Amino acid sequence: MTPAQRLAAGIDDFIDLVGRITAWSSFALAVVMASNVLLRYGFSTGSVWSQELEWHLMSPICLFGMSYALRHGEHVRVDVLFASFSERNKQFVEIITALISMAVCAIVIWLSWSYVAYSWNIGEDSANPGGIPARYVLKALIPLGFMLLFLQSVAQAIHSYYAWRRAA
């Protein structure tokens, strides 16, 4: 195994760990949503805090889950075209899409950095009375999630490159 392949395997393992941890957010989200519905319709009560908790849990699911989905091939692909390609061409397309993904991730990280920094600098909290404080922590998940996707795209590019070479 080459150093690049070991790097890709290490990234894969790390993304799997992050994905397994993030999966628990899905369970927590289901419990919070069910509780909110029960409280609202069963007891005519609720709180801003618990409603905000729903999207505080959904954010890491989406932002961290996209790298996990890429890792396991669950991302969107136009299989109608892709299925007819030779194995070598499929791997070439995977390399190109991984490079494009890295570029998009770098742009999102760059553009979100000042947005997140401003939120941290002002100590942004919820705009709603009774909401969850420290909104800046949630906003920091944006560049972090795209950093994870960038890393997984690097691993995909490495895997696809070696598969492309084997298919020659």
C-alpha cells in the first residue's frame, strides 16, 4: 500500500467514526421532534429552546453526513450515463468530480470563514427569547462540515486514481 493509499484509508476510517457519532444525532432528533409534537398537540405547550434544538441537531446530520454519504457511495450520481461507461472512464469521472468537490468545498470554507468569525466575535446567541445560546458554535459547523467533505473528496480522488491505473 502506498503512502497515498494509507492516507486515503485513514481518512475513510476517520469519516466512518464521525459518521457513526453523527448518526446518534438522528436518534436524538427523532426523540426531540416526537417530544415537541407530543407536548404541542397533547398538552398545548412547548418551548422555543426545544424547537431550535431540532435544527441544531439537523445541522450536524447534514454537514457531517455529506462526507459519510460520499464515503459509502450514497451521493447523487447520474447513473443513466455513468452505468454505460467503461471502468476506466468511470474512475476518470470520479477523479474529476472529486477535484470539483474539493474546489467547491474550498470556496464554501473560504466564504463561510468570515461569517463564522463574525458570529464568534459578537458571541451570537439565538434571536428568539428562550432560544439556545451560543449560535456561533452551530455556525462553526459549516466550514467544519465542508472540511470533512474536502478530506473525503481527497480520499475518493486517491482511490479512484489507483482504480483508474489498474483499469488501464
